[in-house]
Amino acid sequence: MRRRSSARVVAALRGFAEDWLGAFAEWAVEHEETIAIGSGVILVAYRQQGRPVGSIGLVRSRAASVYDWADGAVVRSTTYDDIDDARTAAERLAGSRG
């Protein structure tokens, strides 16, 4: 796997976050649960809600992210719209490590 420099990764993540949040006049995230699946795999479920710029309506979603940790750092993060799919993927990843 090709490693990217930390500065480039941070800049890319910052750009993504600025673009994402810039589309909303209001935005909030509510944590639901964090589960340590095992073998360096963490599942975080959450709800997010926002009001797009120029709109009176709200956008709501529920999602989960699966974090893959190695050597004290996140090496991969995958987000799922379906919590059950996220849990299945997290358990499969942890299981593949024995």
C-alpha cells in the first residue's frame, strides 16, 4: 500500500470538511454509540442533521463509521449509511485478523 504524507492527508481532509460544512448554514452530529469490535476495529454510530445554505428544510441521516487502527493511528475509515452493514463489515475485518 502506498503511504501518503501526513501533511497531504491532513490538507485533503481539511478541504473535504470545509466543502461539506460550507454547504450547510447549520449542522450538528449526535453520537449514538462506540463499540470496540476487537483487533483494532472500532465502530461509531451517529446521527447528523443540517440545514443547507438557502433552505428552510433539514437534512437528516444516520450512519456509522468503521475505524481500522494500527500502531496507534487510524489507517482506514469507512462510512456506511446502514448501521447493520457497518457492524457486519467491522466484525468481518476484526475476524480476518484472528
